[in-house]
Amino acid sequence: MPTLPNLDHYWLPFTANRQFKSMPRLFKSAKGNYYTTIDDRVLLDGTSGLWCVAAGHGREEIASAVAHQLRTLDYAPAFQNSHPLAFEAAERVAGFLPKGLDRIFFTGSGSESAETALKIAIAYHRVTGNSLRNKLIGREKGYHGVNFGGLSVGGIAGNRKAFGNGLPGVDHISHTLDISKNAFTRGVPKDGGIELANQFEQRITTLHDPATIAALIVEPMQGSAGVVLPPAGYLKRLREICDKYGILLIFDEVITGFGRMGTRFAADYFGVTPDILTMAKGLTNGAVPMGAVAVKREIYDAFMENTPANAIELPHGYTYTAHPIGCAAAIATLDIFENEKLVERAGSLSANFEQAAHTLKGVPFVKDVRNIGLVAGIELESFPGKPGARAFATYLKCYEMGVLVRHTADIIAISPPLTIEKNEIDRIFSCIAEALTSLEKEGESGLDLTRYLKNEQLWAAHQHERQQQQTALAETA
Ligand SMILES: Cc1ncc(COP(=O)(O)O)c(C=O)c1O
């Protein structure tokens, strides 16, 4: 029986802690497209960790760049000082982005990138003499991390409801999911994009006054809400409306960046360049926490030109902005992308991936399959009265069968490393089919969590017992 760490003290994020601690799912190592758990289960990674390990796990190039950097310069003060790698990393990231987005602000995560982008947008209008433009527009089902700005423009009720009112001066436009019309569409839905985007114009002209809007922020493809695709023409139309009214368009590409769509960024895929683009995750292949915000040169220049000489142009930043090891990891990651042509690889695998994902049509409970690049969302019919339970049981079954999938509500999301092989793609989707077929046979009893991961439940019970004994001993001592 593997020795478990003491599970009491760590409060896990976005996790049912009590459930987890009764069935701890702990990884001890990872290499290539596979994880190994503490009891030596080998799991094919269908989720790139948390959408972040695009180049596969355990990359030597990143490990040695980070180790070297730690030994050479572990940290340099981020404010009023810097280090050469920060500039090199910014140049490399700028070179990877669509033309025009070439001024880079580094952060520590996707959430910090969202906050930074929103603050830059508001400050940009102020610095250019339009301080009345300070409202922010997000989108239903949007996810922009967990800080107050991102939460406020985000559109997932479950993430928002516990945390009060959020920022004032925020509104939302409609999401683009319509299963009644678009179920099992391959790639982006063909119709309705322009009409949906026009609702944005209608909303800001009817309710606000476009001259009060600083920015619209959207994920080009909504990831966390369950892989929601923009219909054809939608993003282009949003771009036109933003241009018409002088509103900044922000693309949150924390998930869609770094090859996920078979192009470098979703901006490339859709041929729409935002004014500000946020990224994280794939930037360092998930190996070091780091994010970045790219802005158009004109935006950066506006700050430089309209602030008194020697004054700080943007009073914003983090202790870990452009952290040396983050920069080393980002540069090594971009080298891997270049050397292994990972973006092209993802692009050429997309058709196989689509084909494999859509074999799930007709499998029990599957009411929609959505896909683009190397991402798929499989939406399930919820078990009556138990929302989310079916997807959670599917995740556990797949885990037992050696495939890691992600579940949110009753949606399974698949986003493997871009290093995935064709036979591994097939394995992911056939495993999901098998899990759902057996869930159908088992009925409600298939949702009973005590059936799954018996090992893990045993360890947890054992550990709990051990801890109780220790507490009793300590009390009698
Ligand atoms: C689109 C998007 N923005 C922001 C974030 C937040 O990133 P982080 O968890 O690194 O703060 C995420 C995370 O999944 C995301 O998908």
C-alpha cells in the first residue's frame, strides 16, 4: 500500500475536498503523454494536465533550462530592475504572435493575465483622454480566471455566486451554444454568427452608450464552460463592432494559445487580431507558473507618449513578473514548438481527432460532440436530479481504464498534448465510449462513488485511521 501524505492541511482548488480525500488521486511522475500514479497506474493524459502541457510531459530541454537558470540567476527584482532573459522571452513570444501584437507584459498565471488585460484596457482609455470609457463587457459562459476582474467579466454562475457582486460597470453578451440547432457539428457551426455578434452592438447601444465601453473580452473558443465554439463569422463581426465604436477587443487565449487549435493562436485560426491577447498555460508547457499579455504596439506607445518623462506609465505588476525561471521555461518551450513543428503537428492531427471524437455520436447519453483543433467537448444527458454525476462517474471509469479525461458539469473535455499519437487519440474516445456503455448498463448504481478506485478508498481509510491513532496518542502523552 503506498504511503499517503497527510491529507489534512492542503485545501485543493476547484475540487470536492472531502470526496477527494476519501479517494485521493495522486500522480507521482509523468513522461511524454502519460502520468504514473502513486500506485503505478499509467494514465494516458487526455487533458494535457489542465490544458497546459502542450509539448508532453517531462521535457528535458525545459528542465535543464530551468535548472541552469536557477543556478545562474534565481531571481531579479521585477520593478525598476530586470534581467536579459525577460527581454529575450518577450521578443520570442512577440515573434510567435500574430503581427502587430508585439509588446508583452508578463504575469504569473492566466488569472493575472486577465486582470492585467482589463486594467491595461481601462488605463489605455484614460491615458488617451477617454476616462469615461471604463465599462467592461464579457460573455455568458466565459472563464477568465478567478480574480475579481476576471470573475466579474466571466459568465459561469457556479464560479460567481459565492463571491458577492464583483466589479461595477460590467455587462455580458450571450454565449454561442445552441445544441438544439448545432448538435454534432464538426468544427464551427456555419450559421447564426453574424446575428449573435450583432446582439453585442444592440446591447451596448441600447443599454449603455458605446462611448462608455473600454473593452470586450472573450475566449475565442470557450474552454472551461465545456468547449463552446464561435459560429462562422462571429469573431470577425465582433471585431468590426469594436472598431466601429473604439472599443478594445481582448482575446483570452489561455487555453486556445500555443497550438491547441492547430494554429499558433485562435487569432490565427479565425483570422481576427484582437487589440490585447492573454496567454498562460502552454507558454511554459505548464512547467513553471507564468502568463503574459500581448498588446498592439499602438497601445504600448500611447502609454509611453502620454505619460510625463520618468513617470511610471503603468502602475501595475507582480513580484514574479518575468521571473527568470519562467522566462527560461518559455524560451525552451518555444524552441520545442519550433524544432518539433508542434503547431503543424496539431493541425495535421485535427482531422483524425475530429473523426475519433464523432464516433461518440450514438453512444449512450451523448447529446453533443463539439470539436476544433485538438479539443473536443462531449456533452452528456444529466442523470435526473444529479447534475454532473454522470460525467464524474465517466471520469472515474476512464481513470480506472487508464485514461485521464476532464469533466465539468456533465461535459467531458478532451485536450491531449500536441505530441499525441493517432492510436492514442482513438484510445481516448473508445475508452469514453466504453465507460458510457457500462454506465448505461449499471443505471443509477453506476453513479455510486464507493464503486470506484477501491485502492484509493482503502488508502484514505487507512490513513484516516492512522491519523486518529496518532491524535489519540498525542492526547494521552
Ligand atoms: C480562458 C482562461 N482564462 C484564464 C484562465 C485562468 O488561468 P489560471 O488558472 O492560470 O489563473 C483559464 C484557466 O483555465 C482559462 O481557461
